Amino acid sequence: MEKLGGDTATGTSLAFPRKAKASFAYVGGSNSELAEELYSDTAAKLSKGIGEIFDAMVSCPTYQVVSGNTVVTVGTQVAPAPDLGNEQWSQLLTYSIGGQRSVVKQTAIRIGNVLVLVSGAPGLVDANLEKALDKAQAAL
């Protein structure tokens, strides 16, 4: 996990070129954030890179990331990914900080040489994943 670095180990950044990111917060609950990210590279590089990251993250069911003086405990587990695009990956991340827990779902779908990564509250990811893919495919 140390080789991935802090941002990647927490699922907040990937090292692919041509990145676009948009984050949204829905009015209502405290668990209402959603982020959509787009990356492009060759299909082989995207597959290898995202596969290595997801494999590394779920191979350590629990790990810690230090940000400044704050220790974040991250729990990971593989989640079922919808049968969309050429390849798909999905995981649930449970962040624990000072007795508070937050669950984030990350789902990545590769369509050709584009990778769509949607993360946030599990219900919002499930509800918005196909919309994000449709937008990405329309732009291809």
C-alpha cells in the first residue's frame, strides 16, 4: 500500500493522464457526496493501473493512512460491479476517524481508452453510474 501513496491508497487520486473530475453534494443527508472522474490512456495502461490499485487496496482488508496528525483507518472489501463497459471494478471503503465511520463505494468502468470512476455514498453511486457512463460514451 505504501507504494500507492496516500491519495491513491485512500482512493482519491489516480495517476493517469487527461483527468477530469466533478464532485457533487446533494441536499439532505450527511452521506450525500458523489464524485465522477474520467481518465484516458491506452486500454492496456488503464486496465493494468486500475487493476493494480483495486487489487492492492482489497488485498489489505484494513490499513491506516496518516494525513498530518490524523490517522485514518481504512477497511476495504470487494463489491459486485455491474456488467457494463469492457471491464469493471468495485469496492466498498470504510473510513474510521476518531470513532466516526463513513462508507464510500467506488466503481470503475473502462470503456475503450476511457476510465470512468464514480465514488461516494453507495446508493448514489449505484443510482448515477449509468448516467456517468452515458455522458462519457457520448463524448467519445
